Amino acid sequence: MKKLSKIGLGLVVFMLVLQASCLYTRIDEQMIKRRGFQSFKPKEYIEPTKYLNTNGVNYAYIEKGQGPTVILMHGGIFTYDIFDSMLFNPYWDAFSLITLNYIWPARAQSLLHFGAVSTIDTWQYNFNALAEKFNVIALDLPGFGNSSKPDIRYTVPEMTQLLNQFITAKGLNKVYLVGQDYSGLVAIDFALTYPDKVAGLVLVSPYGAESHPFYYPIHLVYHYPRWIARHMYRDKAARVDLYRNLLNKSGEKTYQKLFYMEESKIYQDVSDKVKEERLIYNNSPEAKKFVDSIVKYKFESGWMKTREFTNELYAAHMALTDVKRKDYWGIIAMRDDNRSDWITRMRLIKAPTLIIRGKFDPLMSYEDAQYMDEVIPNSNLDTYVSSAHYPMVEEPSKFNQDLIQFISGVSACQKKL
């Protein structure tokens, strides 16, 4: 009897918390509606931004050069869920965890969302050098940068279809896809879905080959089902904007710690976890300028005060949710031919492929890169010894030379066929 009473009390408490959450959300929605968002000013790139509108989606891109078409696609999907967020904001996010990240949004959602880097600017040290040899297009994917941010689920297949929509509207028959981070996975999926449209692939620190079996069950536990995530992430993204002053308080310092520190000071006042997750290793002027420009844009431009920021934050979370929601139970088992995830499907890629990984990349292990190289039939792996997650920024001269050599070689071979 006592046991039943405890269960009943627990249900009552649960219902009260649920009702309070619903009431808070309704009040919060009214606050959001009354917010005076600043007008969004499109980000300025190294070339004037062009726009292509097709099927209601406005694609922002820059284009230059002649020859084989090369499409550069940014990465930057690096949002945080509750437990990851607590590493950087333990006091703030303790309450987020208690309320299931619903009533009080995790601070790191805005603080560490790399929307400021998920743009064409990723290629600022590569675009002109490559345009001397090829017709180069640097693209803001839908949901990011200056492109439209439609209300979609942001799954990888959806992004593949949107990329195909852009390529078709541009009247392109066959292209070379260069994808970094998240876009590397989009490029992989595109090459599997539209093999006849891909002349070659360059995968820079791509997602898609994670091989840490004990890591995946965690996502099954604390990632919400997509129908819940779709509501909650949109709501949290809007609510984060309400707390932007608190988010900004120590944002720049945390950003610098995570993204880049001078090598001589690299391990000072930084936790072991952050040491492992620095995204830029090379202490070069280009890398420092790149990071400084991101921090300046994020915290000085007013970007966080726009509705576009909220929409991009939502897009980033939904994209990350999809990336992490693969065939987890299959991934736990040893790799075999019965699986249907991207790791298995990579063996079906037909296009010549160059895989580039920084030696100190915290997001892609050497074992995963090596596995991709072994599985993709016509591939080559190049490790950059002075880079982490952004080889195109940390070693731009080598990167440009390698891409020119790879694309020129593939193009010459295809002309002979």
C-alpha cells in the first residue's frame, strides 16, 4: 500500500512539473512574440554574395573562375546537448539538467554553437587560389549563413535533396564536392544518392565513420525522439535569444579556449576535456585571424539578436540530432555487411575520393579516417601534421596545392575515358 502511495505521489509531482512547464512555455511564447529582433545584415564575404532562389529556398553563394566546377561546403555543426554543455557551464546547466533542458535552456547551445563559422568564410584562404584553376562555388547550406533557413527537419537526406536542387538549378551536370565536418557527410550521402553527378569527392574531417561502440547507447538514452526534438529545439532556440545578455557574459573567453589558444599557453587553465577538443592546433597568423573574426562576428555584430540566429541555432541542433541518430544498435556490433548506416554504405562510393584529416583532430580519429580510406574503393588519405579540425585554415597552402593536384588529376583521367 505504501508503495502504491509513493507511486501515486510521484505521478502527482510529475503532472505538476509538466503543467508548470507547459504554463512557462505559454508565457515564454508570448515574451518571444513581443521581442524586438534586430534586422539581419547578410554577412560580407571575400566576393559579393550571389543568390539563387528555387522552390522557395534562397541559396547564398559566391562563384569565381573557369573549368571543372568545384563546390565548397562548410561544416561547423558543433552544438552541445545537456551533458556536454555542463562541461563548460556546470552551474548554469545544472538547472537545465534538472528541468530536462526544457524550462531553462543550456547555455552552451548559444555560447558554443558555431553558426558564425558555419558559412562561406570557412574557405576564405582557399577560394581565390582554387578559382585560378577551376570554377569554384562556395555555398551557404540552407539553414546557415546568408541562405534561407526553412522550417524543415534538417536530416542528411533532406540536405542532400537541397544540394541537388541547387546543382540542378545552376544547370551543372557533374561537380567536385568538397565537404568539411558535417558537409563531408552530406557529400558522402550525395555521392551515394547521385553517383552520376559527382566527378570527385574531397572529405575534410568528415562525419560518418565514428567507431566508438560504447558511446552510442548514451545517445539512445538522452537524445529525444525526433517528434519531441522538433518542438523542443525550436522552442529552446527562441528562448536562448531571451537570455542572450547572460550568454554573452563570458562567451568570448570560452570560445577562445575551445577553438584556439597559442601553443605556448595551450594547457594553461584548461580542463583535460577541453585540451582534447581544441578545434585549431596550428599557431599560424591565418588561424588566429580566422578565429578572431569569428569571435568578433559572434559577439560584436549583433548577429545573436536577430531572428536568423534563432533559426540557425534550431537548424544546427536538428542537423546534429540527425547525424547522431544512425543505426546505433548496428554500430555497437562489429562492422559487417548487414548494416545500413553510412559506415557500411561508404564501400559503394564510386567517385575518386581524397580524405583529409588533421593529426590533432578531436572529432575524427585516425582509425576512423583509415577505415574510410580502406572501405571507399578509389580513395587516398592525407594527414596534415600541423592541423586539428580545420586543415584548410591551419595549412592553407598545402591544402590548396593538394586539391588542385587531386582535381586536376581526376579531371585529366576522366577526359581520357
